[in-house]
Amino acid sequence: MTNNYVEVMRKATIESMFRLDSLKKVWPVWQPLIRSHLQEPGETSAKDIASLGKNLALVFKSTGKKGRSQEDISGGGNAWECLVCWYLNLCLVGSPAVVIRPTKAFIPSCVKDALTVSYGSVASNSESDLIAITVPRDGDYALEMNPKEAKRAFLRELCYKVPNCELNVIQCKTNWKDNAQIPMLWDLVYTAKKLRSGASVGNNGYKPSSFKDFSYSFVTVPSNKADALKPTSLSTLRVRLLSGGVYWGLPNKEGVARNIFGMISSQFDTAVGGSWNSTIASSIARELALSNYFRY
């Protein structure tokens, strides 16, 4: 399975996250909690993996503490992004979809160009977000090359397949109330048919609509009290119509948010063939039995 563009990128993404200090600090605490839900690698069931999605907030909060410094808060945000990236990629093993972090080494140039917003002569991008890419299921991605060459090939070849690929931007925030307006505004910008006042979306011929499908999602812990978030709350209303939906690390709450596993059916239905079942879980189990680069 690792002789595949998508799986090479998935493994490289996960391995790069485990080199980050923000994840190194918390993983010794998170790992046993995660394993309590997933059992041993190779014995994981579809039900185990799906259930973990509604417990990610508990995993994340297991390393939280009161009176945190700004550095701790920033590190916590990075750790949450890593946890979401880790979980979604675990769910997508064996599929033609991969979730990557917003680093120069992993973002294809066509994706960066598509998400560039220019205001006059000033260009900028959305805040640091995860990027999910789904390539054509019938593509030939098998190859005989080392991982470094495979990653370069993926980044290069993807830009030739943009009209047949799906792109989902996933903004990860630990706090809901203070950040809900950010994904709302970026989604409006990226999905608008026309912007005024000299603003434009896209660069070098690429824009969100260049892809077969584009969406913008919001994924939160949340660090706020979940009981206080209701369908009529302002922060909830701000993101209710996001093109990619709203998710959190807790069980589904009607009119507020779905648990993170809900993204698999709503945003990756093409990648999982319309259903996520024991077949996908078997692919995950086989991959982890060979090389548990997810480290649980």
C-alpha cells in the first residue's frame, strides 16, 4: 500500500507531525487514551475508529491545565490541529484522500495558488489550516520510487489533475466562540462568485472553483462549555451554513455540530466510495500491522 502517491503523502505527513514539539509533549498522555478506544494495531474495528471521533475532545483535554500561558495556548492549538490531522488520516487509510498540514513541504503549488486572496497588490492566504485532497479514484498512483521521489511526484502530478480533484480546507480551533467568525468570512470569500473593491481569489490560473469540488470546514474541541452552545447561539449561527460543515470532538448535537467522524461521510464520500465500512477498517488494520506510523 505504501507504493502509492496518496499513502506516501499520508505517511510523510504523520511522521512529520511526530517531529513537532507540540505533539511530542502530549503524545505520552494521549497514546494510552487513544489505545483504550482502538485496541492494539491490527485488531482495530470500524466501530472503534468511528467511536474515537466523539472522544477526541476528552483526549485533547487530558493534557490541559488552568492558567496556561500564551505559549501553552498556541501550542495547544497546534496540538489540536495535529490530533485532527492524525485522526482523519487514520480514517482515510486505503482511500484516495489525504489530509496534509499547511507547510511548504506538503502543499502543492496549485493548492497554494487557488487559496491565494489578493487585495490590490497585496496577496495573502487563509489562516493556517489543514488541507484535504481527494484524487480521482480510478487514477494510477502505483509507482516504483523512494518516498522522497514519490512525494515530489505527488506534488507535481496533482496540479495536472486539478479539475478531477476535490479540495477541502479544514480550519482547526480549540475555541469556538472567539473564532467562529473567521471560517465564516473565509468561506464567503472562497465561495463568492465575484468580489468587489479590488479583491480577487486565485493565482496563476488556479482558484477554488478550478477543483471538481471545494468546501471549507470548521473543527473545534471546543474549549468553551459545550452545553452553552445552542442552535440559536450567535457563534453557532455564524458557521451553520459553512460549505464544509461544523464538527467537534464530542458526540453529535442537533443544530450545533457533528462529531469529527461525521466528516468522513459528508466531505469524503467520494474517497470512501459512498460508505465507510469494514472494508476500510481492514485496510487500516493491514497498514498498521505492517508499519504503525500512527504510533498508537
